[in-house]
Amino acid sequence: MRSSFLNRIHHTVLAATMLFAFTATSVHAESEKLRVRMDFSAWGMHAAMHLALQKGWFKDAGLDVEIQDGTGTINTLQLVAVGQMDIGQVQLGTMAIAKENGLDLISIAGFARKGDLAVLVDEKLDVKSPADLIGKKLVCFTTSPWAPFIDPYFKASDVPKSKTNVVMVAPSAMISTYASGNSDGFLSQAPFGQPMVAKVRPAKTLLLADSGINFPSYGLVTTPKALAERGDAIKKFTQIQVKAWEYIYAGHEDEAVAAIVAQRPNAKLDPEILRGQIAAYREFFESPSQKGAPFGAQNDADWVAAIQSMEQVGAIKPGHKPSDYYTNAMLAN
């Protein structure tokens, strides 16, 4: 009788073990792989991505998300367009330029909806307008989101580019070149650059948007082909990113900083700089035309303004409409 009882226990345990193994295998089999490429190496604007991974929100949704650091917005756009990456987090203005050059891309979420590109110059210099940049040495890099807009910026500002000195350096050398005093300024995103140099050589900013060239900043992009083939997974991913940014700006900035540091332990990131970047971006999350709009949502008014400003400086050809550039379909339940 004791033997019969033990046999029943054995079979019960064996069945439970097999059920668990089957369930685990099924869950794993259902996990969908998404390859996500960032614009650059880890910084504050990557907070929602790393936080969602750290908290297991992607895994809970049945997604297996691989996050890769990038080497510039332009390179990321190219990789997404040819299908080597499923999603990119990039500058959306640069995406518009990429579409003009034949890359089939579309934005599925816009987070930093106010233009953030800026010329950053030493606070000690008497620079109050673009005209004061004449004779100044500025550094940038070829895959920067600034690259397509350098000439249009000086043209819109009535500053002859020949009278300025814009030098292209390696991406990793841009900040150090400025910090060491080997340039008067650098071209970057204001909320990225100011916290980076605040301790060593504080900088003031001239926003590109103040010259009349304004467009949405950071968001998520993919291809129409990927949406058609993997729309469900991309929708889950996008909504998790919205949730992550809402969580961060509800008072969890420090948790977001810790997630970035934990996900990139070898990068020797400065938590104070990361937090400064996250805090500085909050005002850029506001849509210029629709105050209080939900995170991630884009609108025609912002894109009409962007299209007009980019057409005026010749960055894109006339005839485009907002729906050419974005969809909010991934945000709707």
C-alpha cells in the first residue's frame, strides 16, 4: 500500500514537472524577437528602453528584445530600412531626410516632440545669435542628426557657411574636443550636450528651431513592411515604451538612471549626467501645438510645421503630407 502511495506521488510529481517544462517551452516559443537599434551609445534618452528591459516588461509581453547601441541616427536609419534592425530610436527630422533619399521608413511614436538640435558654445564667449558664430570653430560628426541641417541652418540664419569653421570629428571625440578647449562649440542636442559638459566647460545653446527649422525630435521608427508582417509585436513594444516614459516622469528618474547603468556596466556612465539629460528632456516631450498630449502621440500640426520648415530650406521636396511620416496606430489598444 505504501508502495502504491509512493508511485502515485511519483507520477504526480512527474506530471507536474512535464507540465511545467511544456509551459516554459511554450512561453519561450511564443516570445517574439525584436532587434532595436539606438542612435548612439547609452545616454539619458535611452532610459525607457533600458528600464523596460530591466523590469522585465518586454518579457512579460512575450517579447525577446535585443537593444543595440548605435553609431549615429543616420546609420541606424539605414539598418532599419534594409531590415537588419526591426526598430530604431532616432531623430525624426533626420528620418524625413532619409525618406527623401529613398529609405522606406515611418515613425510609430514621438517622444521628444520639440526640436532639440542646438549649437552649444562656451558660456564665456559673446555668442548671442548665429551671426556671432562667424569665425568660431564648431565640431560635429558625419552621422550626427545635425549633419543634414548644417547648411540649411546657416542659410536660414543668413550666415555664410564659408565664414564659419565646422570640423567633422569621430563621434567619441566631439565632447572631448570641446571640453579640452580645442573648439569653441559643438553641434548636438541641447538636453544631451549641456549636462555632458556642465562640470568641465558649461555651454549655452542656440536652438536650431529658433532659426525657423523645427521638427519632432526623438521617436521610434520602423518600416511599413515590418508593420505589415510584425505589427502585433511592434505594437506591444511601442506601448511598453510609452508606459516606461510615463513611469519615469512620474518621479522615477533615479530608477531609470540605475537601469541604464545596470544594462551598460562597462560604459562607466556618470549617473549625474544621465539624470541631468533625462530631466532636461522633459520640456521637449511637450508637443509645440498640442499641450498635454499623451506621450508617444504625434499630430498633423507638428508635422505640417516640420514639413514647411524643411521645405523652405530645401531639406525635402514640396508635396509631402504628415501621414507620409508617422502613424499613431501602434499606440491604440
